[in-house]
Amino acid sequence: MTQAQGGAGRLPAHIAIIMDGNGRWAQARGLPRTAGHRAGADAVRAVVRECRRLGIPHLTLYAFSSENWNRPKTEISALFGLLLEFLGAEVPHMEEQGIRLRVLGDLDGLPLAQRGALRHAMARTAACADMTLNLALNYGGRAEIVRAARALAAEGLSPESITEEALAARLDTAGQPDPDLLIRTSGELRLSNFLLYQCAYSELHFTPVLWPDFGPAELAAALEDYAGRSRRFGKTREQADGC
Ligand code: IPE
Ligand code: IPE
Ligand code: MG
């Protein structure tokens, strides 16, 4: 939606992060993968606080993909256990800090307890207006586009009224700007079905740092990288930099 011209000297309005590398972080320490996820949850807390402190209005964290159901059952239940712990500890703090929680993905496919806790957390933070934290859970970019297309069909829109705006308004991110900056940790160079529609013009920052080691210093490095980018949106460099 929003197309800020030029990254130079600006903070992104929306940062999206593919938090990857928890398993390798644990493996490197001879720990079970779940220990990596626990350390990853600590990194989430730190990064949310830092983004709030910096005044980043929208932060989206990829926490569980629709493909992550392919993992061992024990790992999945550890991840969902950590989600409940995270919500229990963080929601009061989020409310205090003016952080609104939203979920991207198919909430109905989540276990009952987590669904309830997420609904409760969203209701409790609904009026918070300083920052939006989107947790992508049971999220897949293609499935999200299909859900939006189905919504358009169900509403009986005529072909001419199916516009980019109409589709975007039915995505899980409706009403929020597209990510200006997409970060992926752990050195993997792929999108893994994340925000496929919304990242059409995002600046990409890949870092080899594993997610549990990602903190304020790594975020600052990503922001510096972003600030040095020339965002052109199809224009020439001269046109874009002249804006
Ligand atoms: C990311 O870390 C967390 C989730 C996908 C839930 P991984 O668990 O994918 O860590 P690696 O890629 O195995 O190191
Ligand atoms: C992407 O990480 C999903 C999340 C970070 C939640 P994965 O580690 O699951 O991605 P792939 O499968 O290696 O691409
Ligand atoms: Mg991974």
C-alpha cells in the first residue's frame, strides 16, 4: 500500500522477519531443538521491545508456517507451548506499551487453547495504537491469497471491481502498509511462502545470524542497510532520489 520513496535516512513503517535458525542454534550447543525455540522466544521479546522503542509502527514475525505442520509432533507442541507462555507473559506488557496484536494466517487451524489465548490477547490489545505486532501463525502466503480470492468471489464482485486494492483489503494484513523491509536470519535465501503478495517491493536483508542471536545490534545493522537503499518503484535512480 504505502510506498515510501527512498530508504535513505528513514525508518521502515513495516518490518517483517522470517525468524530462522533456532534448530541450528541449539544443535551448535548440543541442545534439543526446543531449547533453540525457547531462546528464539527471548529474541522475539527483545526485538518487539526494540521496535517499539524505535517507533516502528508495524512489525510482522513469521512464527509458524503452514508447512511447519510437517515437523515432529513433539516439536510442534513445544512451539505451541512457548506461544502460550509468550502470550501470558507479554500481553500485559504489550497493553502497557500500546502494542496491538494481530494474527496472520488461519487461526481456526490452531489448537483450541492457543486460539483462545490469541483471541483474548487480540481483544485485550485492540485499542492499542502505537504499534501493531502481527504474528504469522499457521500462515502461508499462497493460502492467504486463495482465502482473499474466495472472499471476493463470495461477495460476488464483478471482474472490473477486482482490483489490487480490493484483493489487498481481503488479505490478513488489510489496512496495514506493505513491509518496507524483510529480514531473514540464518543465511537461508528464500521466502518460504511468506507475505508473497505484500513483499512485491520490500527491501530484502539476509543475515547469517541465527534467530536466537538476533538482537538490537543486528536490528540496527538491518536498519542501516535499509537506510542506504535507493527505492525506485520502477523509476530511474535520478527520478527516485530526486523525490
Ligand atoms: C525457525 O527456526 C523457527 C520455526 C520455523 C518455528 P528453525 O526451527 O527452522 O531452525 P533451523 O532452520 O532448523 O535451524
Ligand atoms: C520459515 O522457516 C518459517 C518460519 C520462520 C516460521 P522454516 O525453517 O520452516 O523454512 P524452510 O522450510 O527451511 O524454508
Ligand atoms: Mg529453519
